[in-house]
Amino acid sequence: IAQILQESLERANSERFHWHEVVQGLDNRLVDLKVSVERARAQKDGLTATLETLRADYFKLLAHSNGLAEPEARSALAPDIEARAQEINRMVRRVAEAEEVFRHWKRQMSETETERASTQSSLMRATERWEQIQRQIGTLGANP
């Protein structure tokens, strides 16, 4: 029985080692994903701030134009107002794209965290199995 238990112990140890490597790989992936999430957040926040500045400038120019009494003076600013409106529209699309990239990385991180928790459970079960076999071998050695 000692030989059979030793073989079982070796298989249990291999299984434990396998799950340990998988957990480490997922830990490394989580580190990379955290960097990607933070990079995406910074990109999104920067674009959102730029959008807010563009909107503020647009509304200032529009208010100034609307306050002018002469139609010619308002007409002179119309191309700039239109250009700013188009720039705002482009920036809105860029912010939406950045938000989608951010959500993508957050989703990847959440899925990886879930996978890691499941893998950690598998590692714990494999370790418990290994420890149980170790105890059986120890008991066998104590009672020849």
C-alpha cells in the first residue's frame, strides 16, 4: 500500500503544481489587465475633459455671437461656430470609443478575477487531497 499511496501522492502533487501555475498565470494576467484598465481610464478621462473644454468654448463663442447686434458680425463667426460643433461631434465619438475600450478591459478583468477564484478553489482542493495522502503515508509509517 505504501507504493500505491506514494504514486497517489505524486499525482496529487502534480495536480497541485498544475493549479498553482494556472493561478500564477492568472495573477500575472490580472496585473496586465489592471494596467490596461488604468490606461483606458486615463484615456477616457482625458478625452472627457477635452470634450468639456470644447463644449465650454463653443457655448462661450455662441453666446458671444448671439449677443452681437449686427448680422454681419454674427455671420463672420458662423464658420467658427460650425467648426467647433463638428469638433465636438468628433470628440463625442472618441469619448464613446474610449468608454467602450474601458468597459472592455473592465469586463476582461472581471472575467479573469472570476476564473482566478475558481482556479484558486481547484488549487485548494488539490492541496487538501495532497495533504490527506501525506497524512495517510505518515500514519502508515507510524503503524508498520
